[in-house]
Amino acid sequence: MTDLKSQRPTASTRPSPLDPELMAWMPRVRRRGTVFLDYDGTLTPIVERPELAVLSEEVREVLGRLSQLTPVTIVSGRDAEVVRTLVALDKLGYVGSHGLDIVGPAVAGPRLRLVVGTEFLGELDVVEEELRRRAGSFAGVLIERKRFSISTHVRQATPADRPAIEAIVDELRLAHPTLRREGGKLLYELRPDVDWDKGRAVRWLLDGLGRDSSDALYVGDDLTDETAFVALDAPAPTVVVADTEGDRPTAARFWLRGPDDVLTLLQRLASTPLDDDV
């Protein structure tokens, strides 16, 4: 069977959303759209340990300004409350655990709220204990338990040890078929095998907010963000952030090289005039 993902254009062939000739979407998003942003690798650089991914005051300031103009939501693999604490802007929405835990942005009326997968928490506890026992002894391995997932980070592990660590994760996945493995940047993640992801979460939020999916800006660097790129209708400005992975296939319309470019994009969006309703 043909792999449709491999037939997608690579990130480096996509244009920049900062191209002046391609920025007609900005007033549309400002006037009647929404903004969705990944955290790690998008708003902050990829770092050796998750706790080192600290949001700069410059980024926080522009997020605060944007949230006064249009709904803004952070969509992360982290727990929703963790990323909410890191960003520290109450008006924003926060989607955690790759879409399983949703707190909508502050707009008129009560915040939208949805949690998916609580029935798997006990099984995740069991797998976490076994994973720490079997893989935690490898030098440089970091096992990060989130509410709805377990990430095994191997960025600091000896490269020769990584296949053995990956094999342990796969053995546990096979022993617990209600969980599935997801990829990431030098990490292996186990989470509930449910038909829900960042794309489904974004569509659920858009429906609840009464916003059109073609007017949503989504910026992300993770492979899990591809589900959101696919879920949004054209001509939604979807942006993949990829530096060393510039040749990865993507469903995004645009490409940026890193968090510095994302900051520039958000600053331009926040200052875009609304004289013309594009």
C-alpha cells in the first residue's frame, strides 16, 4: 500500500508565511479566526530536559496581545496544567496530552472543557512502574510521566543504548494493547489508543467557539501536529516549524525554521491592520 504521508511535499519546499506576497491570511485570522500554537520547539527551542523549555518574556508579551484580539490556544503534548503554568496567561486556552485534555480560551460564557481517556490512567500507572524498572537504569534516559502518557526521552542516552530502550517500550506496548506508541524527537511515547488527537481536539474547539476551520492559524513542529494540519480546511494558514528536519513530509502550507521566526510571525499578526476584510 502506498504511504500517502511520504507523498506529501517536504517542509523545505513550502513557502514562508512571512513572504509579503503570501500574507493576505493575516487580517482574516485577526478579524474572525483563531490561533493554535504548539509549545516545545515552536514557542521555545528544543532543549535537553523538558523543564528547561522556558518561555521568553518577549513571546509571552506578544501572546498576551494576541489573546486580546482573537482566541489563542496552546496545543501541547505536555499536561494542560503544566503548560498553563509555563505560559502563565490565563486568557489563553490550553490543550494538553496531544488533545486528550482541553481547556478552551476565555471568551464570552464558560470555558469549553473536555477530557478524554481517564479510564486508562490505572494502566498507565502500571506501565510507568515497569518502564522505570527496566529502562530507567540506562544512563541519560529520562522517563517523563504525564497524566495521559509516558515519554521516554533518549536525547542524552548513549546512541548505542537507544535500540534496547526502544525495544523495552515496544515490548510494553505489545503487553498493553490498549496503549499505542507515538514518535517524537528522540523520545518514545506511550499513550491511550483512542481515536483522538490534536486535530480532533482543534476541530472540537472550533465547533464550540463557532469559528471557521479555514480561518485558523496553526503552528507546530511535532509529528503529532500533522493531525491538526490535516484537520484544518484550506485556506487555513498551517505552519510547520522544522530546521534540521526541513526535508520531512508535511501537510502544512507554510514552513518556518525555528522559534525566532515564529516570534516574528506572531508579532506581525498582532500588529496587522484591519482596514481590509480579506
